[in-house]
Amino acid sequence: MPVGPSEGPDRRHGQLARHVFRLIGAHGVLRGDFLAIPSGWVTLLEANTLPGLSPRGNLATMARADGIGYPALIRQLMLSAFTKPAYLP
């Protein structure tokens, strides 16, 4: 689902990531890799539901940028595991 050029890039990335998250039935975290072309269109290249979990990995880096330390991140992930809906094919 490419997002049109009339919106700001950060907003478009977030909208597209949330759409994919819901579309694939993800729970927890998702890292989206995007391609933005000069015309302003943004396309999702990959949806990674298991971004690096080490203290220097992708997920910890993203959390740190949002003010969440590594111990708090791990705590949040563990708590979210208990709220995961059952898999229904």
C-alpha cells in the first residue's frame, strides 16, 4: 500500500507500518523497512516482527530513542506476551 506524496514522510511511514501491523495480525513490535522515492511515495520493503533484541540491537535502539531503557523494554515485552490473543487460523 504505497502512501501518496501529500503527507509528511514520518506520518506516512507510521501510517503504513500500522496498516501492515494490523494486516498481518502482528502483536508486540514491528520494525518496518521503507523505500522513499524522490516523488514522495513510500513503499514498505520488509516487515520484521523480530527486530534485534540485544541491548545494542534494532529494538533497543528504537526504544532508547523513545526514552525507554533496556530493562523497561524487556519488562514491557514480557508483559505484552500475556496479552497476546490466541492464534486462530
